[in-house]
Amino acid sequence: MSHLKVILPAAIVLGGILVCTTASYGTADIAKKTTQKCVYCHTDVKNAKDLKTLTDAGKYYHEHKSLDGYKAADKK
């Protein structure tokens, strides 16, 4: 019974940590590789996995796995 007093709270804390943390899919590595901030390719960084949040640069990177050759459209 004494083991349960330690294991149960530890399992609850560990479960809470796992539920509350977000997964990172290499965005820091991609940011270093492209030398751009996340908002260069994503309109909503919190929902970065959603392809609907990609900018034109993000769509280009998604297709080519590089920003080499990407030309940003001139803003008027």
C-alpha cells in the first residue's frame, strides 16, 4: 500500500506533463537551417502542423524542403 502512495501521484504528474506539453517537430532545426523565424512560413505558429497556416514561403518550403530559389512577392 505504501508503494501506491508514491507511484500514483508520480504517475499523475507524469501524465499531466505529457498531456500539457506540445510536440515539436523540428521547428528549431528548420529555423536554424533557413535562418528565418517561424512566422516567415506560418501565420499561426501554435497550429504549425496545420498546412492551412502556411504562408507562400511555407508552402514553397513544404514542397521543396528548402527556401533556395524562393522569391517573396512584393507587397504593395
